Amino acid sequence: MTTQLVQEQYNQWSEDYDSDENLTRDLDETTTKAILGTHSFNSMLEIGCGTGKNTNFFATISNHVLSMDFSEGMLEKAKRNIDNPHVSFTQTDLTEDWPTKSDGYELASCNLILEHIEDLNHIFEEAYRSLKIDGLFFISELHPFRQYTGTQANFNKDGVIERIPAYIHNVSEYLKLGQSVGFELLKMDEWKHEYDNKIYPRILTLLLKKKA
Ligand SMILES: C[S@@+](CC[C@H](N)C(=O)[O-])C[C@H]1O[C@@H](n2cnc3c(N)ncnc32)[C@H](O)[C@@H]1O
């Protein structure tokens, strides 16, 4: 039920997602380029691609990109935004089994999606299954410190603020899950936007590596 509401709300947000003022969306783009920009891959998975904000960048660091999302509206926008024969899109509910090859990808990237997923264990297990040994799992998410203050993904629909259902995942949850599923932590960072004047960070990033 909640998953369906998230899907419907992203369908509604899809037309304005790219043009709305959104410092978190913009900071995620910057941090992702900062962490992954020096890498190159043959094949990668984008977990929750939305309108394709990061997809063109991913296509510059990976020869093949498989981008998954469950919102028809967001995917339709992504297909309009991205014209690249090396990128494929698939409509997938990430809380179910993923249509991905096992041991098939060198990078999996999750950007601003995990706040909408209650059971992170499934996401970590599917990312682990899909990645090759030594493959990287990059996570860039709204920092839980910010969630503690009541912030969650929201958009303005005809003058009404729509808050999209969200779950808080503490930093320790990410770290423990990564370890239990079989990832090694390579890097963890906390990021603020240049316009942020609060003491707490806006985004948490983790770079994990699949161990044998
Ligand atoms: C805030 S947007 C982020 C999109 C993109 N990664 C970005 O950084 O702009 C969150 C995306 O997660 C997707 N999403 C949320 N829950 C999902 C689920 N269970 N399965 C697939 N996609 C989901 C939404 O449809 C939406 O496109």
C-alpha cells in the first residue's frame, strides 16, 4: 500500500522533478561525480534512476547502464532526457526480485531512493547478487541527521506540499548491513550544499566493495 503511494506520488512529481528547486537533488549529482568520476566500468546498474538526472554521467563512466525504477512517469521522463544506445531502462519494483544478471555488473548506484524502502536488507542482497566480485556499491542518500529534523522527500502539487512516505535508516544500519551481506567499506563521507547553513550534513555517501 505504502509502496503504491510512493509510486503514484513520483508519477505526479515526474513532470516537475527536474525543474523544481531541490538542493538535495543537486548535491547528489555533485557528490556522485566527485566519488565516481575517476572510475570506469564495463557495465553498471542504476537503482532508482528517476528522470535520469545521473544517467548521462553514468554513461560516461560505464559502457553499459541498466537503469531501474518503478514509476512510469519518472521513466518516461528519463527516456525523453536520455538518448543513448548504451543505456537501457526497465520498470522494476526494487522491493521485489530484480531482473538483473548475477555477478554481472561492476558498479551499482543508489541515489536518493533508500528513504522510501523499509527493508534495506533486500536491496543490499540484490546488489550483492548482481555485482561481480570486487564490484562497487555506491550509496548516496539523504543523511539520517536531516531526517531526524523531519525532512523527507516532498513536492508542491497545485499549492499543496505532498510528503512522500519515508523511513529513517541510521548510519549504523547501512554499515552493519553492508558487513553482514558481504561488502567491505571503502569510503564514507558526509556532504553539505554550499547554501546549507545548518551544522548537520545533507547527504551521506558510502562506497562499498563486494568481497568474495
Ligand atoms: C528522489 S528520486 C531519485 C531519482 C534519481 N536517482 C535522482 O537522484 O534524481 C527517487 C526515485 O526512487 C524511485 N523509487 C522509490 N521506491 C521505489 C521502488 N520500490 N522501486 C523502484 N523505484 C523506486 C522513485 O520512483 C523515484 O524515481
